[in-house]
Amino acid sequence: MGDLLLFINFYLIPGIVLGSIYALGAIGVSMVFGILRFAHFAHGDMMTLGAFIAFSAIGWLGVGPILALPFAMIGTIVVTLGIDRVFYKPLREKSTIIVVIASFGVALMLRSLIMVVWGVNTETYSSGISMPLVFLDSFRIAERHIWMMAITIAAMLGIHWTLSKTRIGKAMRAVSDSPELSRLAGISTEKVVQATWIIGAGLAAIGGVFIAWDSQIHANAGWDLILPIFAAAILGGIGKAYGAMAGGMVIGIAEEVSSYPWLGDGPLLSPGYKTGIAFAIMVIMLIWRPSGLFRGRVY
């Protein structure tokens, strides 16, 4: 029983939290790829931007991370829509590789902007040590982890409702399946693109706030997560929002439980190799099943 609680407290729950962060980022990456047909390498830096906007809201208004979330989401959405209008919209009809390279440039610009506005130091939302909640004498969980998992579940339910019940959600799925037929059916592609950026940026901001809330934030934090986020999107199936959710959870949990002492007393893999787990899963999936678990796009 003790080993099971140790596994749950220090490996499974952190894995679910990390998977939640990956899933929030991967949904946006997957939707952008499915609708706009390019890999958005600036997505991690959008997460960093959201985290720092929340950091300012916490400092100026004295609110907690949860109440700072709306400020982070709105700020990130506004900046992202501006980036799309200035940088991505003029390249809509260009070759995919040109837009991908442009996204690298946007990532560098966002990172530089963050460094200019907030500096290069590592920041935290709160100082000191917060004690976990204890249940049944041995089950321990941080209150912030409860909030993170609850907000992630609510966000995913919101995505499901949007995609399956709303008119814009159905239009997004139609454009993802066939842009040409969608245009012939009278669907406004530009409105779908804007909705995609709004959803992706909002979720990225939430994920960025979770990164900072759970540990700390610096200008390169989002960029450091871009590989596992893409791994999650590929694992679930490119263009499939539900697949990105599942892929994020699988990658996050796999990274954390890989350091559990499955054999002997020491960790199976050093925590320093956790990112390698995401890369290995991504490569294996690309070889074994390029369309992903949910049969996404293959190019």
C-alpha cells in the first residue's frame, strides 16, 4: 500500500498535471496544423506570454493565479490575433515551409518581447512552501494540482462542446477535413481561422499559467516544452483535438513514471532524460502509425 501511495503521490499525480499542460498546448498546435496546414513553432512562446501576463496581473492587482487566468487568456488572444493579421495572413497562400519558418521568427520576436518587458530573470507566482492536502493519512496532493486538473477538465469539456455543438465548431471541423469543399459550402474560412487562434491562444495561456504556478517561469520556458507538445499532437493524431488531449496525458504520465524505481531502488531513468521519452514516443509513433492514435492527417 505504501509503494502504491508513493507512486500516486510523487509520480502519477505530477504526471497528470504535466500531461494537462502538454494537452493544453497540443490542442492548439493540432488545431492550427489541421486548419492552417503548418506547424506553429511559436506556440510555446505564446504559453510563456500568457504566464507573464498573469504574473503582472498577480503583482499589480494582488489576485491569485486563478483570477489572473482571464487576463492571461485575453492578453494572449489579442497578441495572437495581431500576429496572425500582420505575419501569417499575408502568407496564407504561400508554401507551407515559408509559414513554418515565419513561425520560428515569430517565436524569436515573442521571446525577445518577453525579455524586454519582463526581463531575463526566473520568476515565481508565490514565495515559500505550500503544504499539500492530506487525505487518509497518506494520500497527499497540492491544492494547486487539484485546481489545475479541474480547470483542464473544464477546458476540455468546453472544447468538446464547442466542436460538437456550436456552428463555429462544426465549421472548424469541416475546414479541417476539406477547405475547398468548405468554401464551396459558404463557410467563412477567415472566421474559422480567427476562432482557431482564439481557442489555441486561450488554451496556451492556461497552460503557461500552470507552468509558472507549478514551478517557475522564464523567457525560454514555453520553448523548452515545444518538443513534448508536438509529440503529444503527433501521438494523438495531427488535426484531432481529442487526440491531442489524450496524447498530452500519455506523454506527461510517461515522462514522470519513467523515473519511478521499477527495477531496484534507483529510478528506471534519470529525470534528466524525461524529454527523451517524449521524443522516443514521437519517433516510434511516426514509424508505427503516422496518423496517430486518432487517425489524424499524414503529409
